[in-house]
Amino acid sequence: MKKSLLLFLSISSVFQMKAQINYDEVLGGNLNTITTAVPFLLISPDSRSGAMGDVGVATTPDASSMHWNPAKLSFTRDDIGISVSIVPWLRELVPDINLQYIGGYYKLNENEAIGYELRYFSLGDITFTDISGNVIGQYKPNEMAIGSAYSRKLSRNFSLAISGRYIYSNLTGGQSAGGTETVAGQSIATDVSTFYTKPISIANKKSDLSFGMNISNIGNKISYTETITRDFIPINLRLGTDLTTKMDDYNKISLSFDLNKLLVPSPPLYNNDGEMIAGKDPNVAVVEGMFQSFGDAPGEIDENGNPVSGSVFREEMREINISAGLEYWYANQFALRAGYFHEHDTKGGRKYLTFGSGVKYNVFALDFSYLISTSNIGGTNPLANTMRFTLVFDLGAMGS
């Protein structure tokens, strides 16, 4: 029963089967979240970033950089790297929903690198029934994405990357929903990313100051039927910075900070007659929707139906998620990590603390992370109280 409900909620979200938000519901700043298809593309796949509050766009390059910022790949030290992760999902409710992720890179030369990734999201076994409760089929809903990237240094300190990704989402196995036949959703997307890093000195300590940007999942809309409106995939803007300081020959510490914003239209505001009274029409083309997302929040209106001054800007700011992380390394062999993630209550209310550790020996590393939800409004993260593990192989270090 629980799993059937989960599937229904998943299908409902990607079909955009949501009621129009009227102004009575928005008064007082109630929930007004942005929904997209294939949200699994935004799940943090690796335990290192997962232990640091989901930061990653400007952290030191590693084998999972394909997800966070492919432009970092040309700054990797080793020639070949592979990352393998398994991320449990809703483990407190069901045991067999998880994300499996493989990422990595290969250095072509000192200035160029290629990256690759494969992610597979399984929703476990689902039993389909009709309105009378009769079993009509058994299926394993799943979603996957496969992609590659090319990263190149344009100078000693700056790099640029472009990525391509194929997305496949099959939630129903061809079953009919409400008398409408369903199909697997498919899309093609690209990422555009940059990375800048520069050695500096802080209190006579060697440091590296880095900045990163990644606009990910720029791609066509997705549909699960031949008739229903096509939905945006999670086009996302990530900006961040990282400061890594070498305290001495054995101790190194990093501080990281990320900002995230979905570049898809915000849900507008309707009156009780279904007329749009605030915000903008979300049924626009992909590129138009990306630019529109910076100023289409409906804001708030007062009891008389008039816009509240400054509320549009405030809501736009609420759509920005904040991540902060801390990482400590001893002798480049043992790491401790911690972080925090914040999402405004009106945009989902996810708030959580993260922590974890890592052990590295020659070409092999093992990372783990743990998440504790701090939200009190129902925005509990599906990874709450779940431990994740990532295996990392720096194969280019085998001969060193």
C-alpha cells in the first residue's frame, strides 16, 4: 500500500496534476513549491558532497565532479578516476528504492579531460490494480540518465566544460492512467559550467580559492502521454565558492558555500474563478522559461486582492537554496566532514544537517555520509537517518 501510494505521488508530480493555487492559500506565505519531471537528476549522488550539506560546484575536483561541475575535471591530479555510489531513498518506508551512480573522468592531457556518468533510479516492485482492486500487472518503475562531458583549461586558473545527457523515465510500464495510455518520458539535456581556482596565501598558509558555476539539465520538456502537457525537467543554476587551506604538512581544511536555483517557471496565483491574478504563465518554451524564472514569482496579495509591495522579490529570494560545508583532511588519508542545507518553508522546507568521513589509501577511497532532518513543517528529506557509501578509485595514482 505504501509503495502504491509512493508511485501515485511520483506520477502525479511528473504529470503536474496539481490544483491551481488560489490567493487564500498564499496569504500568510503558505507552500508554493516548484515541481518538475525527473527530479532524481538533482539527488546528490556521492557521499563526500552529501556529508557537506550538498555542496560541490567549487570543491576540489574528484571522480564525482561530473554531477556537480564538469569544468573541474581538467584540474584533477590523477589521469583516471571512478566513483561508485548507492543512495538509499525513503529507507524508513520501503527497502528497495535507491539511486545507483557511476561517475568518472579521463585526462586527455594537462589541459583537457572527459567525464562520464550513469545514474539509475529504481522505485522497486509495484503492483498495479484497477479501481476494484484487481491486480492488472507487476512492474519495476525506473529512471536513468547517461551523459558525458568535455572540460578544457582556458588558462592556468580557469576552465570551461560542456556536457550532454540522455534521460529516460519509465514510471508506468505502459499501463493506462485514467483511461489514457502512458509512455516512457525521454529528453536530451546539456550542462554549461565554469571553474576558477587560484593559489593564495592566508596568514602565511598556502590556500586555494575557487569559484564555480554550473547550469545543468538544459533540455527539452518531457511527457508521459501523447496528450498531456509536457513538463520542464529540473534546469538548475548552481553557484559556489570554496577555500582550502593547508595548515601544515598533515592538516588541511576546506570551507564551501553553494547557492542553487531552479530555472523553471514558478506556479502562478489564481483566484477562485481560475483566473491568473499574479505571476506569469508557466506554459512557455524552455529558454523563455529559464529567463522568466528570475522574475515570475507570484508574491503575496492582501485581503483586498492587491499585490503586497516587495513580495515578488522576497519570494524569488526564497527560491534560492543554501548549502554550506566543512571538510578536514589529515595526511590526505583521513577526512571528517559536516554541512547544512536550507530551503525556505514556502518552497518545500527541507532543512538538514549532514556529517560523514572518508578514508583514502593509495588508489582506493571510501566515503560515507549521514543526514539528520531539522525541518519541523513536514519537509523531511527522503535520506533522513540514512547512511550512504561511495567507493572512489584514483587509478591514475597506481604508478605513483
